[in-house]
Amino acid sequence: MKALMCKAYGPIADLRVESVPDPVAGAGQVVVNVKACALNFPDALIVQGLYQVKPPLPFSPGAEFAGTITQVGEGVAGYAAGDAVIAFAGHGGLAERCVVDARRIMRLPKGMDFEQGAAFMLTYGTAIHSLKDVAQVQSGENVAVLGAAGGVGLAAVDVAKAMGARVIAAASDDTKLGLAREHGADVLVNYASEDLRKRLLEFTDGRGADVVLDPVGGAYSEAA
């Protein structure tokens, strides 16, 4: 099969597509025929050796992906060849097929295509954990999302709206803000041309945001 391979930690440009042996499902594992693989910031860091997780070399990057099961290993229950699933393997998704622990997969939700499924776990998982588990957002609260046009940012806009919050989306240009608006943002702030702190106070009658989600980090965190 073909796979994008990282043979040494370094520039992304050093990655090469190569022929590698087909994976085989061991106990507790499945092999997935990859239909779509997401690209996230950690994927770029991992191949450069800049992430806290460093897979043994050589490896194929691609933390999350979606596809159909082709093999089921011993001890795996509830899944069969042909099942459509999404997976968070940590790496290995940028290949035609990938072996993954069965505990790291879930069925592709009804109505979701492979491309949507591949990009679902990391971004929406981060947003749900941040807003529901940590911040415990309540209906009617003002939630400010910085970097609102990125993967986690857009997911946070979606999740916050679903939780009944009033969403203030902040990004660095109007094109990005338009994308956040399409995802349901109520208020838009261009922090490249506007005073973020001042605008948040204006939109919240001087109270400030109840919750700020900042997936980027930097000077705007304090301003928000």
C-alpha cells in the first residue's frame, strides 16, 4: 500500500509517499481502509519532533481519519468488516490503510460523510471538553471564541450555540469572521483592527464575556 512516511524528524517537505507492507490487525485491533484523513496542527508538530508525543521512526502522520473496516482482530466485539468508522489513532492516518486499537474508533454517525467524520474528533472533542466539562457553559451566557475561524474555533462556535450561549467570535480578518458567522456566531470582532477588550465590554453591557475560549494563545487572551 501507499503511505506518507516520516523517516526522520524534520521539515514537512521531507515527507515522502512510499510503498509499505499492508497492516495486520492484532488482538484488540482493526484495520481501516482510510477514506479521508484530517490535518491538524499537532500533525505538523509531530513530524518535526516538536510535539510531546514522538512516535518511533519511521511512521506515517495523520492522527484522525475515517474509513471502512477491512480486518477485525481477535477479541474485538461490536465491529465487522465493512463498518464505517472514525478513528483517533494518534498517527498513521495518511496511508491507504491503518491499524488501530478498537477502543480508539467509533461508528461514523448517521448523516456524516467520511470527510466530516475524519475532522470531527479532535476539534469537536476539544471544544466540548472545554465548554461543557471545564467551563460548564450555561444557556444565555456570553462566550467569546478567539481564533474563531480555525478548526477548534469553528467547532467551539457550533458547540457554544448548541448549548444556548451568545457567541462572540473574534478573528484577524473579515473573511475569517464571515466563516464564523456562517457557523452561527452572533457577534463578530476583528481584533486586528478593533480593540478586543473594549468591544467585548460593549457587547456585554460592561460585564465582559462569561467564558473565553482561546485555542491560539498570546496577547489576546489577557485582553479578552
